[in-house]
Amino acid sequence: MQTISENNFYYTKTNIFNRGVYNFNRGNWQISPSYSIRVLSQKLKQNTEKLEEATSDFIFEPTLNLKYKLNSISFLSFNLGYNQNTNSEQYFFSNKVLINNRTTINNLPSLELQSSQRYSLLYFNNDLYNQFQFIANISYLKLTGNIFTNQNITEDTTQIEYFFLPQDNSNWNMNIQISKYIPFIESTLKLTSNYSISNFRNVVNNSDLRQNQNQFLSNSFFWKTAFDIFINFENTFTYQYSNSKSENQASFTNKSWQYTFKAILKTNERWSFIVSSDYYIPNTKQSEEQFFFLDATLRHKPKSKKWEISFITRNLTNEKNFEQFQTSDISTTIFRSNLLPMFFLVNLTWNF
């Protein structure tokens, strides 16, 4: 048998390090600095090409965590840190490897280090007496020296080459969560929002290094009742937006909606019946592609509570497949999963 491509490399990494962590409490302040000092040695030998590379680096990595207690239910927290990391071993083989029916990958190995700077600010409020919670967080990550990709795409093949460049990538991430129990409607309401912006570079079909940006937004509204009757409900409504664009290129955008509803019926402690449904539009530009799922569960737990039996039905609407859309700077990808037709399960649990 003829060998088309062969990889054989030997990699060693040695660390001599010292670490320190300190904690100081001053009034409402909590200050926690830390550090790591390392002497890092790396050695990479490509046996097939008879090539050898070795490096030695002195690394100092500081970290600082600050926390300020505003009152008995809330605080502010600020964190920063600097780290240097080696490249993953998966980027050290140099000859092509076939990973699926049309894609091959290879690398231009490098022992240069990746450095990262991270900053985050958190506000946390948890008022148990008023059953109110509010969390807000913003973080920033900057990576200097990264693995980049050169993607050569044709109708029949995709060749991906990974290589190291001392360029910057960055990511902003913002999260907000608000939760409150409303007594007069006997319900808990929760709003969750996440927004992120990623800036990165890549190469496609031997182009110049391109600047790209990905944006992602997810908003979710949750409503759960706590009625003092035999029936309660849970509702979750989610909207997601993603946008990917490259310089001098058109952008790729996708919007999706999802609504989940659950009804919980409990006539007594022994019997419960749950009906849940999911309505999903993976791409609003193709709104005719909609998915509706319906499941039901009947559960019985006897007085002894040593055993429990459940009768479960899934996919009552008999959906045959499920799709998800993912956009990037070069494509829109559709993930389609084939589903089992409507089926029925009996589950018996025994506690010893």
C-alpha cells in the first residue's frame, strides 16, 4: 500500500515554576493578587522532515481580583489577568491529514507563545427578602499571537492550513440577568440577555490577511407560575441573532425564534402529568421551515416512594427532522438531524 501522507513528530515541554496567591480584607474590600513565574522549555522534532526546533522562555503572569461589598445583598467585582500559553499539539503535524470526504488539514508548526489579557467587571445583587436578583457582567479578552487559517475552497475539496502569526484577536461579552417573583400573579419572571462581539483575522483562497467580525445576540424571557392549585405553567421565549462579516465582503446574517411551553398538572403527590411543546423557526428568512414538537409524561410515585413509574411519549407531532443554522465569515451552514418518529416509553425506577 502506498503511503500518501505521513506524520511523525516528537514534542517535549518542561516547566520550572513558582506561584503565589495573597488575600487581603480591608473593610468592604477584598483584594486577591496572584502571580506565576515560569521558565518554559520546548522542543519539537519532525522526524519525517529531519527538522528540530527548541526554545526557552522566562514568563511572568500576574492576576488581580478585586471585590467591593456594597451592602448585605450586593457587590462589585473586577478581575484582570495576563497569561502566556503554548500552542496545542494538534498544530504540530506538518503533512496533510484527511478528516472527511472533502477536507484535508495541515500545519506550519511554531513554538512561539500566545499571550492573553482578560478584564471583567461584575455587579451582583441577590435580594432574597424581595425575591429579586440582578446580575450584570462585561468582559474583554485580547489574544496576541494566534493560530490562523488559510482555507483553500473549491467545488470538490477544502484544504485548511493552520499557521501562527503575532496578530491580535479580541472578544467583548456582555450579560444581563434580571429575575423577580411577582406575588399578585404568583409567578417568577426572568429576563436574560447576552451580546458578544468577536474580531479575528483569517486567509481564504490565499487572500491577504482579512479582518472579520462576528456578532451574536441572545434574548430570553422566562415565566414560571407557582399557583396554589393543581396546575402550573412554564414559558420560555428566545430570540437569537448572529451576524458575520469580513472587510470588503457582504455579511452573513441569521435570526431565529424559539418558544417553549410546559404545563404541569399534579392532582396529588402521587400523580403528575406534564405536557411540553417547542416551536422553533431556525431562520426567519425561510419562515416556511418551522418545527413543532410535543411531548407528554405521566408519572406515578406511590406512598412508599421506593419506586416510581413513568409513561412517556415523544414527538407526538411526528417531525421527521430538525435544522439549525450557523453563519460564519465564509458560509452559512445548515445542520440537519433526522428524528425518530413518535414513540412511547415506560420507565420504572426502584430506590433501594
